[in-house]
Amino acid sequence: MTTNTPSSISSLDTPALLVDIRKVERNATTMAQRCHQMGVSLRPHMKTHKTIEAAEIMTNGTKRHIVVSTLAEAEFYASHGFDDVLFAQPLTQEKVPRCAQIVAQLEEFHVMIDSTSGLDAISSRRVPGKQWSVFIKVDCGYGRAGVSHDSADGVQLVQYLVSTPGVKFAGLYAHCGDSYNADSPEEVKAIGHRTAQNILAFAAKLKKEGIECPTVSIGSTPTCSQPADTMAQLTEVHPGNYIFYGRTSTQETYNLEMGHAGSQGAFVQKTWRVNHRCQLPKICIHVEHLHFVIDHIFLNVFFF
């Protein structure tokens, strides 16, 4: 990200992404207030923007308690003073060495598993003076990843985890991705309720087995913008794209996300210059180290 803000849009180095910082700040404040009212902790997801500036706004300057989708993001935020970082993808063997370096670097770095192979991979890589902090990815009906919320395998995986040396159980994590296909605020709330109910039932099963669950977390921007009452029983939520409230897959989804008082879609505009015979590049959002990459062309980000 450039630190020299141009005097006008016409003088921008393109391609560039323009963001209305006032709306971003209002969106962040609204979500933080909602979580406070529900009595749950907010762990914001960084995957929408992948910038230091927005991350500081979303964490209210604490630079703690965030979620990332890639190890590149985890390493990037760790190198810029962020801590209490959750890498929210089920861990595989080849990522363990890089994760171990972040575990050693930070006060708190959490990984996620949904199988015994992931647990075996980290338990064989000890980090001196540290324990691996591990979340269990739970499928509460979305069907994309995780152990099923009502399966015996899930309980057995947690039992295996808590008996493994060098590892501590951090909690349960579920994504409400199906909320992006909802057709009404009522359906969004129904998905949030179902997801919360299922993961809370899983935590209750663990408690019957003598296992306390430190964190019970679900999230998506729609469900956290239209929260079901059941979600107040959680300990944490992890929405992300509320920072921009962008049009995700359909205009209807955008309207659902914006359907509560106080949210404002951030003005986000991409701009580039082309010769008249040039074909506009297909936009592929893949952000690393403060730059948006569009077909391998670096995209500067300006908050104004």
C-alpha cells in the first residue's frame, strides 16, 4: 500500500482500489457494538481486505484477535505486530513447519484441524516452550469442511486432542457460508440459529465427557448482521466482509447484509488505465503484502 496519497483520482498510479475510510470505520463500529450487545467476542476476518489499515480499524487498534485464511496472511500480520491470530483452514502436513515458526514468534497463534492426520502432523513438531493451540473445524450443516456436529467422530477427535502432549484445545469453529444464499433476513437468522444451536449442542456433548470448550465460534457477515437470539449463547463470532459490505454474489445478498440499521456499504472502486485496443483484465482478488494482485499486476490501495 502506498503511503503517499495522491491529490486527485486522476493522478493515481493505476490499477488502484479506492476505499471510503469513513464508511469503513462506521461499519467496524456498528459490528463491534452489536457483538458487545450480544455479549460475544468479535474476532474479525481479514480475508476481504488484507491490509494493515483496515485490520487496525477492525480490532480498534489492539492488533489482536483476528482470523486469516492463508499462511501468507498469518505471516504478514505477525510481521506487522498483530497477535492472537487464528489460521482458519484445516491444517495439512506441508504447512506445519511454517506454522511452527509463527507459534514460536507470537504469544498466541491458533491452528485448525478436522482430522486425526492434522493433529498427528502438529504433535510430531514440538515448539520449545510453547503448546499448539488447536481449534476444531465443525460442519453445522453447510457441508463444506469440518467434522459433523452430530458425529461420534467429532467427539473422539477432541478426546484425542486433549490427550495429546504439547497440544491444547482452543475451541470449536463453524462457518455459516450458506447464509450468502439466503433470500430473506428471516432465512439468514434461521441459518444463524441452526448453526449456533448445532455447535452449542456439540460443546454440550463435550462437557458431558468432561471436556470444557473455551471458545464456541461461528460466523459470516450476513448472520452477524442479522443475528439470531441463539447466537448470544456463543463466546465468539468471526465475520469479515462487513468492513466493506460489498456486493458478494448477488444484489439480494448485499441487501440482506445491509438490512440492519447503521451499516453503510463502503465506497470501493477499482480503477485502471488501458489503451483502447487493450482488453480489460479479469479481476482476480488475491492479496499479499498490502497489494491487490490483478493478473499479477500490483493494485495500490488508497483509503480516503
